[in-house]
Amino acid sequence: MSNERVENRKTFENMGHELKPLWRKFFRYDWKFGLFLIAMICIPRFLLVLQANEKADYSYIGLIMLASAIIPFIFLNKQGRKAIGLTCPRNYSWLLIAMAIGLIFSVALYFAGEWLYGDSYENGYVYIGESYNIPDGINGKDKLTMFLIMAATGMIFSPIGEELFFRGIVHASFAKSLGKTKASIIDSSAFALTHLSHFGLVFINNEWTFFAVPAILWVFSMFLVSLLFFVCRYKSGSLLGAILCHSAFNLGMIYCIFYFIH
């Protein structure tokens, strides 16, 4: 058994039970529980995002983010919540580093998409930007107001919901059985594949299209940025590191959509 798995197992054994008493009758806090959580959240989310893209109605996506955020509080006791990173950071300097990492990666992803696909719908930022419904000819003041609203929303809801879920309870459930490195590969893969519904499988001109190569690049990019969220979570000693990195990534993406594309 690797040193990482031994260290990880000892950490969780010392904690005792992570699940609330009610849930111990049905689950063990292990990889099977992690798969259950992924199926419970990611499959409905995938379908809801596809439906939202088709109908241009994203009102239900917020409910999925809310569900993702509250799941740790539903299933985990105080010890369990602390173990997944719901605690004060140990290294505050990494909070600033996390924000810089997220911002740089998102801007780099914009330039990569621009270089490969220009302003076509095969550029993920262009396709996602269509859902923002930015009016043509919008004046600077109104554009700034709209940007600030979208940025505030994007920096709060999905980073909190997704990080508490993917880098929090899902990661920890796999880490207990497999170690944190393998667990990060699994939660990052789930995160990346879930985002295929945001871009890759696209709804354009009233029909569904699959952009094979752009989809592969997008999923790989989401996998890489998810690994960065994982690094920031552990370097900072708190999920706040992952949340801030995610928030900064979303800020950079939204800025690029508003001011580089539109």
C-alpha cells in the first residue's frame, strides 16, 4: 500500500464517523458513496443544462448548484465537514495564488480558443457567451452593469456549489479508499465530463451538434483546471482555496466573453 493511502486511511480512521447517524444505516463513506453522489447530482445536472441550452431557460441550474452546496451539510457531521475542507485556511498566501491561477488559466483558455477557432461556435467561450444574451450595440454603462451582475453570479453560485461537491464530499469519499491523488483524478473527470453539457454537445440553429475535437479539448481543459482547484484546496488547507480559484476562473471567462468577444 502506498504511503499516501496509508496516511490518508489513518487520517480518516482517527476522525471516526463522517456521516450523520441517519445515513450510516444506508451508506459507508467510501468510493461507492462517491459514485452514488456523482450519479445523483451530475446526471440530472447534465440533462438540465442540455434542456436549458435548448429552451434558453437557465432558472433550474441554480437549484442544482444549491443542491450541490448543501449536500455536505445533509450527509456529513461536523467532523466530516471539517475533513472535506470546511475549515479556516492554513496558508492564507495560497488564497491569493489560487485567484491568480484561476484568472490566468481562464484567459489562457480564451486565447487558445481564439487561436484555434476564432469567433465560431467551435470556440467554447463564444458558444457559452450566447447564453448571456448580450444585446448588440449595448452601451458601455449598461454593458458594465450587465457584466458585474453576471460576474457576481458566476463567482458565487457555481464555485461554492461545485467545490463543496466535487473537491469536498465527492473527493473525500474516494480519497478514503483510494488516496487523494486518485480521488482527484476521479472527481476531476466527473467535473470535466459534466461540463460537456455546457460545450461540446451544442444546440445551434434548432438542432443538436457534437463538435468532437473542440469537445475533447474542452473536457481536457476542464479536467486540468479541476486539478488546479484540487491543488489550491490542499495548498491552502481549505476548500476556500478551491472556491477562490474557481471564482477567479469564472471571472476571467466572463470578462473575456463580455470584452474580448462581444
